[in-house]
Amino acid sequence: MTDSTIAKGPLASPEGTVALLGLLILAGFLIVAFYKWISGGSRSPDPWDQESFALPPDEEATVLCHRCLVPNPPGTDFCENCGAPVGEYTNYLPFPYLFSVGYLLRSGTSGEFKRTRFTVLGFVILSLAEYAFFAPVYLYQFFMRGLARKPSPPSS
């Protein structure tokens, strides 16, 4: 085998090997820096004491809606005022789960959510996963109606 038959690539010269090694070291530093950035957030103290965890849950406690803060009777799956899912197992049951996802995606087209890059990306990914073929119709509604509106405070 002669030198002319050996494939000449970026690793054929010492300069290419050094460049590749430098890129690998730079990538390692970037991965470590990203990990430190993700895990280095400030931690808030735990507001719950051990006595709170020792108490058994109250079966007759009223459920407050996370959106409108209206009390709902125990065992309800959805808020009687605004329709938000409030049941303890609503998102685990197959049929109520569909309504829960529907409520979430409707909140995207109504514009009643905090607009960040992460939430917008979440709505796009969820619509593609849930709607597949009809996702372009939902995304049109989401970007034209949902993002154009200013969020209104939750109704009480």
C-alpha cells in the first residue's frame, strides 16, 4: 500500500489532529459550563416542616382551582367556574386526560399563559404530538390569535 492510496482526511496531518483535539476539549468545557449553569441556580428554603408531612390528608378538604382559586367539592375533575383540571388523578385517567389536554391547548390559542420561549416551544411540541396532521391548523390559531393577545388576569 502506497501513500497515494491512503485516504487523505483531516486527521492525515498533525495540524488536523491538533485541531480535532482542540475542538473536543472545547466541547468538553462547554458541556461542563452548561451543567454548572443548569445546576447552579439559587435554591429556596423548604417552606414545609416535618409536621406537615406527618399529617394524614384530609378527605373532606375542598379543592382550590389553580387558575381562578374557586373552591370545588372533593372528587371533581374540572373546575366548575373556569374548566381547569383540578382532580387529583385527572391527568392519569384516559378519558378525562383528553379534556385536560384540550384545556391546555385552548389556553394557548386564547393567549392566557405566560409567554416565554420555553412555553411557546412547549405548545408547538405538544400540538405536533397531539394533533399530528391538524397541527398546522392549531399552530396558525396559536400564533395568530394566541400570541397576538395580551394576557388577561384570570377571572375570579
